[in-house]
Amino acid sequence: MYRYDQYDHQIVKERVAQYADQVRRRLANELTEDEFRPLRLQNGLYYQRHAYMLRIAVPYGLLSSKQVRMFAHIAREHDRGYGHFTTRQNIQFNWIKVEETPDILAKLASVEMHAIQTSGNCVRNITSDQFAGVAPDEIIDPRPYCEILRQWSTFHPEFAFLPRKFKIAINGAEEDRAAIMVHDIGLSVEKNAQGEIGFRVFVGGGMGRTPILGSEVRAFLPWQHVLSYVEAILRVYNQYGRRDNMYKARIKILVKALGVEEFARQVEEEWQHLKDGPSTLTQEELNRVAAYFTAPPYETLPATDATVEQHKAENKAFAKWIERNVKGHKVPGYAAVVLSLKKTGVPPGDVTAEQMDFVADLADRYSFGELRATHEQNLVLADVKQSDLIALWEEAKKHGLATPNIGFLTDMICCPGGDFCALANAKSIPIAQDIAERFDNLDFQHDIGDIELNISGCINSCGHHHIGHIGILGVDKDGSEWYQISIGGAQGNQSSIGKIIGPSFSAHQVAEVIDRILQVYLRERTEDERFIETARRIGITPFKEFVYATPIKIEHPAGEDAYA
């Protein structure tokens, strides 16, 4: 993985010192809260409902065991013993004291981490496929390009005050696992007829108030020009993006207003001033960065491990875990293991300090000292020998990290919602827990099969509800918390935006609504048809009709039955 050079160390060290003085001035009332607000946000510090929240950047989701142990230390010493992994592959801590933040940032700097550009109207954390470098369907490893874009965008003076925040994702495999279609810029690695590497460029994707899939603005961009072309896109956006209305300030609104053809024309015109200039990538520079992502010292192993195969045949629980949580690897004899952070009763994405120390130990023993955070809010050990899978499973079970539910209903994406976030209209975590408890039966989940359920506490869509096969959105209704349900969203190569099925529901009704939706699926599906395939074939009408056919009986907290 990438290691800081002398410039990185110096930049981050100076930023910590600068921020420490800003905090000192705020605590001495030399700065007002309004003056301090943009300064803290530039360092990832938000004020939420109950306390400050610190969001730490995890570039393209890649972590060392040393960095994860630092997270555990921060959780113990500065928070309430846990952290929360987000849909941008970052981690955030929800109970931070402002006076301790300079110390926290100094500790992060000691393990080559920071919180820069996790907030503000700038280029945010570059995200990618959690299986980058090991996926069997990978065309090329996208991480060197992610790192080049990270270095280029960090503190870029021209793009420090964009009309709105800006998100970039890169996918290097045949299957899109980076959700590139709902990013401001999505880059997909392509090979042309001559075998040359380049990128298919999508612009203007996003969720929030106006969910839109990205539009193709270039079918093939030679890799040498990725920086200059991204810069051209950002220049057009920076000049013409709306600044009078924050809700209409994202690049997707500009693309929609101009039309894709006109937007692409303006980008191409701007690019002519940048093409073949100083930001053109050279093979030497690509090789320099790619050297940080060379393969670890893999052993020569058989493609399958006989002991593991025998244990699968003898142990049903182990076999289920292998089926759901263990993924293919391009090197024979190895596997990628997903550690589930979705055990029933635990908020999705939350991980305790003890668990963080534990997974750091697992990474050292089984995966060359590295981990990955996924945008589905789980963790990955990417380089595990198949012969180690039994021992790893036994250990992970003891720490609540071996729930065999990856891709199942209870593997939900869920933002912190109204329990923490000041922007949220409704709570997300209790809804996730109600659903998890109601469907906490692995045999039933196995029968349902692959399904993605995403929950957001507000229209900002931090829980990616727009691209959930089933999406749940918290809304405010006369001062009460209600929830809209959508069906048919998806990420990946066949991305789509879900459609709202009808009027919203109370919190007590949501689990029953999900049950009714699943009943329709079980009734209507054909053999081997996944939920999203059934939903696309029959549309939302059958789901809507069954959900609203009869009133949903709920039990109020006082114990009185009623119909809503």
C-alpha cells in the first residue's frame, strides 16, 4: 500500500500544527463558532446532535493493521469504544471532544493518516473496488490511479472551494463494485481493440434530492490523460456550477441543465488547453506509484484445499460462511474474506475497539498486514490462504465477525441517521435493527437470496437508499418520523434508481412492509431469479398493491393494538 513520502509527512504535520492553533484560538474565544466552522470542517470535524463527529479519510478503503490499531486507540481514548465505517470507505467517530482533536490528528499523522477533505466543497475521498488487486475479473489494478488522483486533488488550490462536494470512484474490473454510476465522476477501466488501457468516463451521477445515473462523456480516454481530463471536467463545473442554491449545486444539475452533449463539448474544449501538458501521466510516474501496490509474496499453492473442502462437507455452518463471506482470488490457493459488521443487534458498520484490534491481528497473521473497508460497511481480508480459512473462521466467530450474511437481507447499508446526524429527518439504526431481528433466520435469508436493502435517515442518501433493491428513506411528516419505501434500485453494471411505491409508513410499520414485499417476490419469482430481476420484470405495481391492500396492524409502545 502507499506510504507517505517526505512531502506527505511535512504537509500533514504542518496541517496538524495549523489546526491545533485554530482550536486554541476557538477555545480562547479568539474565533467565533462561525469563524471556526469552516476551519474544523476542512479537518473532518462536524458538530452533530450530541457531540462532535470526526471523519477520517481511508483512501480507496485500504488500511494497514497499524492504522486499524490506531483507530482502536482513538475509540478507547477519545470516543466511546467504537467507530463507524461509512459508505465512502471512511471511518468516523461520533463522540469527540473538540479540545482533543489536535491530539487525535497528530496520532493519525503518526500512522500516515489524516481527516483532510472528508468534508467541504472539495474533491472527497477517492473510492474503488474493495477487491482491487485480487479480483479474478480485474482488467487492471485501479489503486495506482486512485492514489495519483488523491495526490493531485489534495490541497489543489483551484478546487478547494467548488460549488459543492465532489466524489470520484474508479473501477478496474469487468463488474462494477465501486458504484461508479452514482458519483460525480465515475471511471471504468477499458481495453480498446489494440489492447491499450484507458477509461470510460461517466459524469453527473449522484443521489440525494435529485438521484441521477452518470452519463457517458467519453467512451475511451487513454490512461495518460486521466488527470488532465478530470481537471477539465472540474474546471467546467467550477466555472458554471450553481452557487446560488446548495441543493442545485452538484455537477449532475449542471449536466442536466446543459445536456450531456453540450457538457461533453465544453469539457473537450477545455481539455484542449490541458491535453499533453504538464499533468499528462508518464509511464515513469505510473510505475512509481504502482510500485506501492505490487503483489505480496504469495506461495505456490493448489487451487483448492482438500481440508477446507472436507470441512465444508462436514460442517454446515462453515459451508454457509464459505458460500457467503469468502470470495474468489486471482491467485490459486488464496481467497478474499469479508468480515461482516452486520451481526443482529449491532448498528450496521459499527465496530468496537476490541474488534479493531482483533482484525488487525487477523490481518497480520493471515493477510500480509492489510485490510480493506467496503462501501457496504464491512471489512475485507484480501489475501488469505485457503488453508487458513478454518482457523480464521473459528477466531472470527468468537468476536462476532463471522455472520454468514454477505449479500443477504441483513447485510444492510445504513447511515447513522437521527440518532447522531443533525441533518437526518428520522432514525435509521432502529429500523435496521427491527428488520434484522424480524428476519434473523439464515435459512429464510438463504431462500430469499441476494438482495440489497439500504436505509437513509434523510434525502442526502448517505445510506445509498436510491440504489438499494429495497430502499428506505426517513422523512419528516408533521414533526414525526416516517419512512418512504422504494423498489428497483441497483448498483453495478446494471445500475438503476429505485421507485417510491407510495405513501410513507410509521417506524412500527416498516418491518411488516418489508415482509409483504418479500412475500410478493416469493410468489412471483421464477426459478433462480433474484429479487432485483423479479422487480424489474413485474414492476412495482404488484408490490404496491399487496403492501397497501390491507391496513398494517401495529402495536404501540403502550401495548394497545391499532391499525395504521
